[in-house]
Amino acid sequence: MVTRIGGLASGMDIDTLVSDLMKAERIPLDKLTQKKQTLEWQRDDYRSMNTLLKELDDMLFLNKDSIGREATFLKKSVSSTDDSKVTAQAINAQANFSTQINVKRLATSESWKTTGNVVKDFNKVTSDLNLTFKVTEPGASTPRMITDPNNPTQKIEEVITISLKKDDTIDDVISKINSSSLGISAMKENVLVNNNGTPDDYSDDIYEETIVFTNRNTGAGSKIEMTNSATNDFMASLGFSSTPDGTEFVLSSENSGQDAIVEVNGFEMKKTSNSFTINGVEYTAKAVTTSAVTVSSTTDVDSILDTIVKFVDKYNEVIEKINGKLTEERYRDYQPLTEEQKKAMDEKTIELWEEKAKSGLLKNDSVLSSSLSKMRVDLYSPVTNSEIVNGFSMLSEIGITTTSYSERGKLTIDEDVLREKIQENPTAIYKLFNAGGGTDDSTEITGLAKRLRTTIDNTIESIEEKAGNTSQTNQQFVLGKNLISVDKQIDRFQDRLMQIEDRYWRQFTAMEKAIQQSNQQSMYLMQQFGMQ
């Protein structure tokens, strides 16, 4: 550590002198710090472009209503002549339809009920107990099956265990049954067993508290089996009855579930549920009909149009922002501000300065420029795939064209034409965007959306090679390696500055010591002359 003497002998402000000298010495360090900041801004700009491209890719294929999903173009508007009896929704119906439905019987659920005033008589569970059951679903011939945990290639009957604890109340028991996988809704209710009262006095009416189980699934044939006598005894203590079946006991039902009986276009069929799917259409029977209900569909033009418009809007946004970065003015006189420079400015001035300093960092970037060119070719070139011979081969055929040259490749939509083409052949529009490329995957026979996705993926990959992503370290991409190099230069220069500052202090300290020694000699001589 250099001993520092701060100008006591010379009367000079050594601290200020050294500080001013070091300002000049720090100029190269400031330039390195500015270079580092510029690289970080450039890295962030690249990554923001990748974020934009990823959002466009998601809109192509990953979002729920994207143009890369066939279901988007199969959407139907479904109507019923009597919504109170039958409703429907198109799930994946390929073509429009008109169906005549008669509902002859609704599906109902199996139910089980206790007898006697059970809830009143039941106190608490007297000891820990595991109840074990098997469940046969409506329409099934055997209990539910699960994979054998000891042999993954085998299936075994599922045994459902409900663990009761000593002192559990009836409410605890009902809660555990409801939260189990039995598939049963359990409740307790007051049942009128003797109507002795009068309209003015109900005090003589007699009610019993009863437990009712209702299968959450409708349909005939459901069954609950108790796998051992301990379970059967407990259920009997609640008031349920059962019939033995070998070593097991079948819970006796109060009301048997029944299947729905429906007539579809003259053909009668049974369904375990009141909601059933035929040819990609889900029908829901709500009430028995006295005459046929007509359920029909039309193409949901508005929904499909909205999806395509959103895609075009997002594409135009991406094109505009990337073009903005490519043509942004570069202000080389506006370098990133140092901390010292920021201290001398107000916040607004700093903001305006940095806005110019950040400008143009991706100007004329080759990766982005080539990507935009490729995206334009992807969308404007015809699709010559056999899948769409009878459909559309270019965007212009469905009312989507390019804008003026000044807008650099944006798309515009003639909604009247697009609406007409959607009504005419939505499947052909889907193929235009998503036709497969075959084994050679050549661009000419690949759908527009698939082409675009390939270009986006390649662009994102190229940008990540240059600017990385948030999960990568600096060693894994070009700008990161440049940042590492600049950091090393900064570290070395900071070490050098410390040496230079120490040197200045040694020089000024030596000067102070020399002046101090000279002053002491002068004082000594004056004292000697004064003595004579």
C-alpha cells in the first residue's frame, strides 16, 4: 500500500490533482464499459426479435385457435329447433349436417338408500376401519380395472379403500366417501315417512334421516361391491342392505339406473349418458320429445375469419418491428453514458440520450434481413401439392394480398372475399396453410404455415447462435463470448489503473517529502543565522 501525503508541505490539493489525472487515464476504460453496454443492448434487441418470432410461431400452431390446427377450420355454428329438448356442439365434424332426433327416454343414475332413522341411531365409528369396494361402471360387465403395480403388463380389478378413524361422525364418513374414487355422491336427507300433519300443523309429520348414494354417471348396469364382511357389516350398520356374491356383497340399489333411448335419423339406439357423440357432433338430450327435433350446422365463418385475421395482424406486427430494427437510424455520437455523465444529467435527458444510444444496433442485420425475405417468399409462392389440387394454391385466391412496397411485405385482407372462400371450402384453406411436404419436404408442395414455421425456427436458431437465450451462459453464443472478452479487458485495465494511480501518489508523495525536507533545512538555516 502506497503511503499517501495529501499536500501539507506544498499546499497543493493532491487528491484533486490525482483525480483529474485519473480521469484522463480512465477514458479507455469508459470506452470498454460503453462497448460492454452496447453489446448487452444488442443482445437484448436480438432476443426481443426472437420473442416476436416465437409469438408468431405459437399463433401458427400452438394456440388453441391457430391456423395450424384442423379443428380451427372445422368449427360449426349449431342450431336446434328445440333447445329445451336437444342441444348439440360440433367437436370435429368434417361436413355440415342436419340430424333428426327423438328422445324416447333419458338416462338416469343408479341410487342406493338406507332404511330406518339411520343418522339418528348412528353415533360414531367405534374403531379404525378400512372399507373396501369394487365399482362396476354403467354399461360395463366387470369392475374397474387398473394396471397391476407388481406386473405392468397385467390388469387387475381396482379395490377402492376408504379409511375411517375411531370417533369419525356420520358427516366425516359421508365426506370421505364423496372425496374417494367411488364415483358416488353421498348425502344425508330428511325423508317424510308418515304425513300425519294438517295444512296448518305439521308437528305430527314423521321424518327419518336417510343416507343416499347416487352414481355420478348415468346408465344401466352400475354396481358397488363390498369385498369383505367387515365392510358389509359397517354399511349394514348405516342401514344399507346387500346380497352376497361369493365372498363379496353387492349393495342393494333403491333405483336402478337406465340408459337413454334415442332415435337418430330413424335409427334407435341406447346410450349410457344423455350426452353422446356421433360423427364428431356431441348431442345432449335434455327431455323426452313428442316429435323429432332437428339439429343442423353451418360453417362458423366468423370464427375462422377471426383466426386468419389475427394471424395476419400478428404477421404484420412482426414484419413492422423487424423492419423497424433493420432501418433504425444509428447515432454513433451517442454512446452509452458513464455513471459520472449520468450524475450531471436529469432523468429525462438520460432517457432521451439512451434512446438514441440504443438506436440502430440491428441496422441491416443479415440474419433478420434474410429471414424477412424468406418469409415473404414462403407466403407468396404457390403451393403445388396434390392435396390441394381442387382447392386454393395462393393467398391471393382467398383475398389476402401484399400492401405497397413502402410497407415492406405486410399483408392486407379483403374480408368479403375471404368470408366467401371460407364459406365455399374451409378445408381447402386449411390445406393451403398446412399441406404436407411429403418425403422430400420441398418448399413448393409444403403449406404456407409449415414453410413459415421452418423459416422462423431457422431464424430463431441463428439468432440464438449470435445472442443466446436466457437459459444459456455467455460461453455458448457469440455476443456472450464478446462480453467475456470485454470483461477481461476491463479487469486488466482496472488493475493497470490502480498501478497508475499508485504511481501518481508515489510521485506526489516523493515531492511532498522533498518539499518538507527543504522546508526543514530552510528553517534550520534561519535558526542558525538568527543565533549569530
